[in-house]
Amino acid sequence: MSGSRLALGLAAVAAVTIGAASVRTGAATPEVGLRSVEDFAGIENKRERSLALFAEVGKVIQHPRCLNCHPAGERPSQGDAMTPHNPWVVRGTDGFGAPGMRCATCHSEANFDPARIPGAPKWHLAPIEMAWQGKSLGEICRQIKDHRRNGGMDMARLIHHMGEDELVGWGWHPGAGRTPAPGTQKQFGELFKAWTESGTACPKA
Amino acid sequence: MGYESTGLSRREALSTAGALVIGLSLPFGGARAQGAPQAGPVDPNAFIRIGADDSVTVICKHIEMGQGPYTGLATLVAEELDADWAQVRAESAPADAKIYANFNFGVIQGTGGSSAMANSYDQLRHAGAAARAMLVLAAAQSWGVQPATLSVEKGVIRHAPSGREARFGQFAAAAGRLPVPPKVTLKDPASFRLIGQDRKVSRLDSVAKSNGSARFTIDMAAPGMLTVVVARPPCFGAKLASFDAAEALKVKGVVAVKPLSSGVAVYADGMWPALKGRGKLVARWDESAAERRGSEEMVEAWRGLAGTAGTVVNSHGDVDAALGQGDLVEAEYIFPYLAHAPMEPLDGYIEWDGKRANARFGSQIQTLDQATIAKVLGIAPQAVSIETLLAGGSFGRRAQGNAHLASELAEAAKAIGPGRPVKLVWTREDDIMGGHYRPLFVHRLRGSVKDGAIAGWSNTIVGQSFIKGSPFEAMMKDGIDPTMSEGASEIFYRTGAFRCDVHIAQSPVTTLWWRSVGHTHTGYAVECFIDQLLEKAGQDPVAGRLALMDNSRAAGVLKAVAELAGWNGPGPVNGRARGVAVVESFRSFVAQIAEVSKGADGLPKVHKIWCAVDVGVAINPDVVRAQVEGGIGFGLGHALFAEVPLEAGIPAVANFDKYRSLRIHEMPEVEVVIVKSSEAPTGIGEPGLPPTAPAVANAMARLGLGRPSRLPFVRVA
Amino acid sequence: MPYSITVNGAVREVDVDPDTPLLWVIRDNLGLTGTKFGCGVAQCGACTVHVDGQPRRSCALPVSRLGNRQVTTIEGADGPEAKAVQAAWAARDVPQCGYCQSGQVMSAIALLREVKKPDDKAIDLAMNGNICRCATYVRIRAAIHDAAKALEA
């Protein structure tokens, strides 16, 4: 760089790589980890341990990667800034979008970074009764435990959903320009399972 | 008029026109050499080709980029020719300024300033009338009857007394051998059966544009053709310092990497390998002369200038004294850089064999593009043919004084060498980050209201000039670029003392005219400010304007739109307020009323826009309506959402995710009335746009949202 | 990589990189140019095709993920809905520059196949992914209503 500057006698020379989609993406926030289940073992009181575990779980649940597709209205949000999804898309009757504008109109079964389009198998929105946006962690917690508002899942299925589901797992591999959910899906699944085993206490707020 | 002043003999017509003719293809323009003088009868051979199959092909000197000239120009010919519309076709004219000049531009072939129909109205009617006369004469000679005894209707020549009739194709060849009549009589407008008739003439390009068969520049292909994308500097005013192509050349399908004056060109056997290759390219840029300010710093600098006296464009009365009396009202309006972002990004196709070049693209100023390609390739302009293709929108972007696209295209051909057809394609990111923006403008307005009347008006305008230093600099007088203050230097309203002054701001950021040019900002500033002054003076927005107006056509559209909308004050009524604006641009008059409410998200929701237009004779009322609908949508979308902000000199938006475009659910209902007029036709490609944003803003003021002083209305922090 | 893909009912062999968007395969390799490039990031819809009958933005679908699914481009659009939509488009003189209209037409066809009589909201939801910079939206909406009516008859 300095070589070419000297050679050309120029004041400023910058090196830039121009990509097919040379676009500035939102500033990535530093990677945040999750504490492991063992980190909570020292909490004697079971209820307090359960609450602490859920607070840790909440770092994922309330991350933009998860909230964006658990909207309170019909329209999801997108990006780290959680702006309304543009174009205007909606949940539709089955969570997979409106006729003529399904999620799969743009999203395929994996991310496609050249077009900056995220994707995962069965890319879709959570049903309205599983809406998380605009809710406190306590509200979300009680909702997760409520069969009528958690997709009719029992705890075993919930543990599987959180720890194994591919669409949930996308949150840790969201593609360029999107901050991954903290930790790993494995850690998240273990924390969630530990919470279910600790009495599923929910924060008041 | 001049069309009747001198005679052009058939021989001259043949030698200069290479003969058109009825039945033959026109050669490309260069072959025409030093030819026909400007004045003289219109040679129909240059504009009309009639086939043995009865088809009537109209050679269009104006680019079809959506605004409808193919249909409109063909309508003019078909009217005077009495052609059967079902047989009418349109085709682009070759680049040849001597024959296909835009009379508004001098001896330059080009499209812009909403002038296509206005400058062709007489010319193509004369061409159609001459061709009709030649067909009639040929038939009369063949049938041995007097021409005056023949009639023509819907493509059929008829001799009523004998019952003989023939279609055009039968006499096309014979007509082509006849001299062009030195003088023809045009129809009385009262007898028009196509011009001005609603829904009689459908667009010639609708079917091809509905089934995918319409061919645009990006669709060009040829054996051995290379697709080219160019890595250009990240900021304005930077230049290529050096580059490393090693990794780019390893990409499968990449054929070559060459430096151009605009950046580094990657040549590949398709778009995807070209893009991948460009992604691997490392380029270093000399940014020593680059703009490094962000938009915010530029706005502050422009505002600083707006506080000082500029070059006076127009003034009367003692403004400073007037402003000292009564109630002073002040406003400031800030307009961002805007990209045109036509759906088809800039692109071009060229073949060059070392001696001659043939370019095919959406050339909007053919004469400048032709000369530029010739200069780059070191050949004569006559050795450069341009086939003007359908363009996927322009909004001003393809009308380039510096012909930078043609230049880059020719350089790309030159760098790879003769015999390799080249297709140059810009991506959307190249387009939105690539400058040539509607300039950033600041308006400072001051007015005074005394005893319920406006006593003074002062408007200081600051922005860059894209005319200065361009081939259009002759438009400037006394250092004033008229496109910066058009619409603001003379206004409809009697305001007491008046002054409009301008400052030309400097920046390496490239700027360009953008649909409706100066009116994009002056229309907003003037119509918002007059509304604000009238509100202060306790006047109704419509009646108050009318009381201050002397211009009968402006008043005419304002009254017409008020009647159309059933104007009964600005409201709000049931949460919906109405705002009005009236703007003259490109000699057309347009008034709009917008009905707006506050949406659930707190943002303005525009429900409906009523519009009255006076474009003189509306050649095709439905195309006029379409252009108004489109102009409103384009104007509203940008007013609501669009901005190319610079951060440290670099555009912070690159694609439609952040350079937000109006979408269908944001499009208001539109109702248009075309005021009857017998004035000469004027344009409508641009004039539908300027009143939209101020009409919406004036409604917003009545909703308590205020007239936004900074555009766009919806700004992301 | 060699791929065998089915486009407009015909099996076509192409040799391209796995990440090549279907758009460029259709245009550059197969020469079907009715499908347009507008943004490359699934924002504008100009590249809309049908994949197994559903609208897809071909700029965002790499050819390697297509598998044996059937691709239909504007050139292959057929059936009552396609005919009704294209007839309505021409009758209303919807297009201006026309560049986005292949995508608009493909989205409209897909909508009418699923919703026989779409109301304005259904049209908004299905069509708002297709940008028209000429803003022909008023006519697009009207033409879809026209086409629905024609199909009903």
C-alpha cells in the first residue's frame, strides 16, 4: 500500500475488495457466549437455579435471530435491528406465507450468501400463539409451558425442538451480515433441558 | 415551421436518405454523411416504412423507456396517413442527428425534458401526410383517376366512383418512387380519429412486454460474446492506483481482466463468473481527490451557504424591506441525493472489428454516445452505428452529458481488442452506489405575511450543478444553471417583493438530471412554503392560491382538480386530511390533491391522489394517464423512503433493501382528469411527479405531522 | 459441475458452478431472456419463475439446490391463468418500460392459481415483492381483478 503511494506520489491509497454483493452489513456485535449448565450447579436453591437457567436461555430466545420469526403481528422482522420484513410478508394460514408470496419464494433450505438471503429447511414463522416479540421473558416463559401456546408440545418435544430442530439451529449459523445467537445450539439445548429438570420456574417479569 | 420552405428532390432524398423507403431498411446513420438540411419538407422515407404486407413501420427517433413515445409517435403518423392501427409498428431510428435531431436540443438526437411528442408533433404529422399523398398519387396514376377523387380510411385507398380499392402494400413500392411533395395539408384537429381519442390506440409494446419477448440490452447475445462487469472506485473522485487480478483470473469462466479509465473490467463467459471474478479482484484506489464528507457534513455546508447571498436569478421589489414587515415565516427544506435506479441497470452491447463499431443499448442521447464511442475507438462517428434498444426505465439516468456508459462500453471493447463482442452490465449495487444522483439540495425560504397578504418572498437555493462543465453548459447564462432554480425563480403567485438566488456547491460526487430535474425540489419548496404562508394568512389552500394566480392554465388545472376531488377545505375529516399542490414543468401544468391519514405506525398513509393535467393536445390520453400514475408513484416512493446517504463519502445504501422503492401496497388510488386544450402538445413523462410530494406534505401539516423539512419523510436514523 | 435441469418441460444439461443462481443459468446458459435481473438479492422480483408451480426468485436459488424440480419461465407460462393474466395486461396497457413485467406476470399467475378471486389485500401480499420503478401498480391491480373476472366466466 505504502509502496504504491510512494510510487504514485499520492496522498491516500486504499485497498478495497469489490464483491459481487459489495455491501456494508450491520456492524457485527462481538460474539457472546453462553454459560454452561455446570456454571449453575453452585446455585443451591432449586427455584433460583431454575430462574438463572431460564435467564441464560433467554439470551437466545430474545435474540433477534429468534424473535424475528416469532412476531406478535402477522409480519416478521428482519436483521439485527429487527426492522419490519421488506418486502411485506405475512405468516399466512400455515406459517409459510401468503398465496403467491410464500417464504420459499425467496428462502431456500440453506443460506445463500451471494444474495444475502438466509435459509433453512422448512423456513417459516412461528404461529401467532407462540409470538414472543414485545413480551417479557417471564411472559415468554409461561407461554412456553402452556400447551395451548407452545404448539401443543410436551417438555420432551420442547427439549428436542430447542436442542435439535434445524430451523432453530439456523440461529447459530445465520449467514453473512447477521449476528449468530450466543453460544451453540447444543449448549442452548442443554440449558433448556436443565431448566426443565430444575422445575421450570419462570421470572415474574 | 419551415417544413415547406425548400424542396427536396427525390434524388436528394435517395442519396441522403439511402432511401428509405417504403419497403427497404434504413442503413445505419453514419452512412448518411453530410445530408439533408434541417429545413425542408419532411421526408417520410426517414420515418415511415410501408411493407408489401401493408404493415406501416414508424421509425422512432426517441427512445422507448416506458414513457410511450413508440405509441405516441406512431399515432401521429397513423393519424395523417389514415393507417389501420392494427398494421402499425414502431422501430427505433439509427443514430443520425441530421435526420433525427430533437428540435429542442439543436442538432442532437436525444430524448429528455419531456419533449418527445412536443418536438415531433408537426414533423411526424407532416411525414404521415406526405406518405399519404404519395400513396394516393401512386394509386391515382395506376387507376388513371384524379388524386382528389380518392379517399383513405383505415389503411384502405378507395375510389368510390369506380368502387376500386387497395391496401397500402399494393402501392408502397410505386409511392416510394414518387417525389416527396413539397407541401402537404394537415388534418383539421376536429377530424382526428386517433390523436386525442381515448383508448382508440393501444400501446404497441404491451404484448411483447407481457410475455417476455421484448428484448432489452441485457438480453443481447452473440457467439463469442463476453460479459463484462467493472470494479469501480468506492468513493467519488477516486481513481485506480493498481490492481491484482491473479485470483480473479482463476475463476472458471473468467477470460480477462483489464484496466479502464473507470475502473477494472472483468471479462467472462457469463454474468455469474464475471461477478465471481470481480469478487476476487483486489483493486487499490487513489483517493487523494475523493469526496470524504458524509451527507450530514455536506448538508451543514450547504446550509451555511444558504445563509449567505447567492447569485440572484430573479428579483423584484425590496425583499429585505418587505421581510421586515408583518409576520416573518421561515422554512428550510433539505433534499437528499437520489439514485434513479431504473429496473434495468445500465448496460450496453458492442461489436467492433477495428474499423467499424455497432453498439446496441438504451442510448438516450445518441449523438453524444456515438461521438464518444468514435473518440474512444479512434474512428469516425460515421463508423459507429447505434441501435437504440428498449430501455428498462431511465428517469434521466441514461441521458448522460458525459456519455460515461458509452465511454466505458467502448473502452471495454477496445481493451479486449477487435472481434470480441462485449456486453457490459452494471449490477444494482453498481447502480445505486455509482453516483450521477439527483443532487443534494438545500432551500432556505423566508416570507412575510402582512394584513392577510403575502408581502415578501425570498428563496435561496444551494446545490451542485450538473450542467456546468457538461456539453449542455450553453444553457447557462451569467453563471446561472437554470435547472437548479426552474420552478422557483418564477412562481405563479403574486408575493409582493420577490427574490430567488442560488449557490453552486462543489463536490466530486457525480450528479445528473432526475425525472423532472429541478422541479424535484423546487416544486416541493415552493408549494410547501406557499401553503404555509396561506395557512398563516388564514386562507384556504385552493382559493388562496387561485387569488394570487395570473396564469390561466395553472388556475385551470387547480380548479379542475378541486372539482374532481370535491374540495371542501383541507380537513382533516375522519382522520383524513387533504393537501394540494400545482406545478408547471416542461410547459405542462399539473395540480394534485392528496388524501392522507396517519397510519398505525405513525407514518403518513396516502389513500388517494386526484390529478388534473393540461398538456395541450393530449395525443394519447391513456398514455398521459399512465405517466401521471407512474409519476405519482415514483414521486411518492422517493418522498417517503428514498435517500442515498454518504458516510465518509461512501454511499451507505446499495440495493433495494435500503434504497427503498414504493411497492404495490403503498400505491394510492389515482384519478386523473385531462383538461381539454387545443394548445400544442407538451410533455408528460416528468410533469406528473413534482406536485405529489408537496401535496402529501401539505396534507401532513393538517394532520399535525408538519410539512417535513427534510426528505425523505421516513428516515432511518 | 454438470447439472440436468427441467425448464419449460424440457430437460437441459448445463455445466456451471454449484452456486450459480438459477437466473443466470436460465439467461446465459439456456438463452431464455424473458426472466430479468433487477437486484440479485430477492428484493425486486424481476427474476420470478415458477418452481413446481410456486413463484421463486431465481436470483436467490443456486442451481445446485434445484434438484429435479420443474422450472417454468415466462416463455413457458401457459394455462388459463397465464392466458388471462397476459390478456388483461395487454388490454389494460399495464407495462411502461416493461422490464419488471415478466416477474409481475409470473407472480400474478401464481396468485390466481391459488386464489380464484383475490381481494386487494391478497393482491398486495402476493405482489408487493415485485418492484415496478415505473409504478404501474394501479394497472397491475386492475388487471389482476380483470383476469380473475375473465377466469370466472
